[in-house]
Amino acid sequence: MKTRTVHENEKITRHISLSLDDPDHYQSLELLGKALSSQVRLKILYLLKHQSLNIVELAQKLQIPVSSAAFHVNLLEEAGLITAEMLPGIRGSQKVCSSRAEDIKISINDSPRQTAARSFSVDMPIGNYFDFKIYPTCGMVNESSYIESCDDVRAFYSPGRISAQLIWFHKGFIEYRFPNHFLIDSRPSYISFSLELCSEAPGYRNVWPSDITFYLNDTELLTYTSPGDFGGRHGKLTPAWWTDGNTQFGLLKTIGLDKKGVSLDGVLKTESVTIDTFDLATSPYISFKIAIKEDAVHIGGINIFGKAYGDHAQNITMHIDAFS
């Protein structure tokens, strides 16, 4: 067993470090608090900063009885702030006091910071797209009418697009930009985008495959093959004026991303891209792009449903779990 030298022990005891997180320190904290709770004892500490003094000398300098000086010295010694040794003097032994502690550190809370889980959701109306490059057939409708004309890409620049509840196009892409200001001082652990969609065929065709690709901040996540453009019954939410010969409803799909990879409806699809691939908190926005690629095996178009059409009362929903 290694024993400490006098020099090592002196080095240790001159620096007092106590913590409220350690119950073993409570008695020392109590003694220290008591020792420092008197101006007389504070003056003794000051007098001993650069010299050693005996009890009588301290009593004379403070103009207090020797018995009182001895009482104060005992409290300071118990707290570990000074040392008091019996040394031989001219008239017998005397108690000589010296400063012991150079500094005191008291930690109120030095436990590791606890992380707090937080969740955020943003509902994006489907007409609030930021950018697009699409090809006919294409169009938009709101709850009561068509928005401008069908199969005319220029209609997608109309201010009326904000009220869109159903959007369709044959190929190309449409991009939505979500806010991320709530991620300051947070680390995302999961992000997902949920939306109702289906393929786009003339009228409707329940078997009409279409390869729909999703991007996050211009990084490809996955491609989902929609099985068809669904009709044959009225959508649960679809307005009555929208005739039964048109697209009526879609499927609710959720594209998720965490530390494991990219998932579709909770099923892991690829591990090549993870949440750590992105720095979602520092970019000015979060981009979610939906595309039918030029080289897709099935170029079968897409319908995107708002909360007033189809079977599900929602727009495009972004959900984020994060830790602060």
C-alpha cells in the first residue's frame, strides 16, 4: 500500500472540496458553515493568512478573552480551516495556530446534466409547397372547386394554391420546407413525415403502380411503390361535389428516420442513411421532397391528400423527437 508523504497530505488538505451530492460531506459542510458564521472567526482566518499566532496573541489582537479565543480556534480547527499545535514556549507549552486551507469549493449540483425528451409536430397544408417541377397530368382542387385549370403547370403558381386539398401530377417533384427553430439546444433522435397518397391514373385505377421517392434536405431516403390510384367508393372525407369517377382516397404512409436508418410505416428499409447523417438544427429549414423520378421503373404519378379529402383528416405531418 502506498502511503502519502507529509507534503502530499498538506497539498490535499489545503484545498477543501465539498459537494451536496455526496452525503458523506454533510457533516463537514455543517462544521464549515458554523466556523464561517462569526466575524471573529473570519478575522482569525485573516490574521493567520501570513503568520502563525498563539492563542494569547490572537486574543490580544482581537481584544477578546483568551478563553473566547480558544473557543473560536477550536471551531476553526474542527472545520479543517486551521491547525493548532502545542509547542514549547518560554513559559511552558503554548497552542500555536496556523492557516491550513487555501481555498474552499462547494458544489451545489455537480451531477451529470439530465437530458429531457421533447417532441414536436408540424402540420403542413399541402398547398404550402416551396418549390416544384412537375409534368401533366396535373392539377389542384380545394374543398369546393378546381384551382385554376387542370393540366397546366402554371396553375401551381396561383395564390389560390394555399387552399389546395388535393394535388396531383404525373412526374417531377414538389418540395415542402418545414420550420426547425424549436430545435435550438436540442438533438433530434427521430424524424418522420406522414401523409396520405396514391398513384395518379386517368380517372382512377386501383392497380396502377407508381414509384414515389422521398428526400430529406436533398438526400434520398427511400422509394415507395404505390399500388394504385384508388376509387370505387367515395373517400370518407372527400366532398360530395368531387365525382365518384375521380381519385377518392389514398394510403397513409409514414417515412421515419432514426439512428438505425430509414423506415416505412415502422419497417426498417435502409441503414445507409440515419438521423446522424443530418444536422437538422443548424440548417435554416427542413426540406421534404416528394418525387416521381425520370428513371423510375413505374412512372405512375401521385395524388397528395389534404385533411379535407381522402380517408385521413391530416395534411403532411412532420414529427420530431429530440433531447435537450
